[in-house]
Amino acid sequence: MKKVLMATDLSERCERALHRAIAIADEFEAELEIIHIVDETLIEGITLQHEAAARAAIAQQMNALPPGRSAKFAQQVIRGLDCAGIIQRSEEYGADLIVLGIHRNDARELF
């Protein structure tokens, strides 16, 4: 396994998934990319605000982690629609594994 993709909605629900993704990337000496999808249907001004806030939140989460992790990570904030954006980025990135947190919707058919 060379590439791990972790998708986050930036909620506390995703903290456990983030820790798991880091542990897996460390164990396999894999690259880790953390992504957040911003709804592409929002108006441009709001989209830009969401993108900036998402980048800052991901950086803050990573900086708050205890030292000692060896995985190299990158972050991407992508315009798209939830599951379709995750799948598209996974294919572009060549992810061997996708790590997700608990889904917040009851509609299981999304995934």
C-alpha cells in the first residue's frame, strides 16, 4: 500500500478516522492525503470562504496531533459533491485505501 486517502467533513466524528489513517500510513510507510469536499453549488464568495476555513481546520488538526508520526501528508480542498468528489479524487490520486469517518446522513445509498 503506497497511498492512503482520508476524506473529512471536519467534524469531531472524523477525528478517529484521521488517527486511523495516520496509523495506517505510518505502518505501511504510505503517503497520506487528507481531503475535504466543498459543495460546488455554493456561490463563489462562500465557496472561497469555505475552502480557506477547511485548509486552516485541517492544518490545525494535524498540528494538534502528538509528534512521532512518520507519514508524509498533503491536504486538498476540492470543489465537488460529497461521494462523487471523494471517488474522483481517489482515482486521480491512485489511492490504495480510502478512510472515512462515520457518515452523518441516514441515506446509506450514497456510498
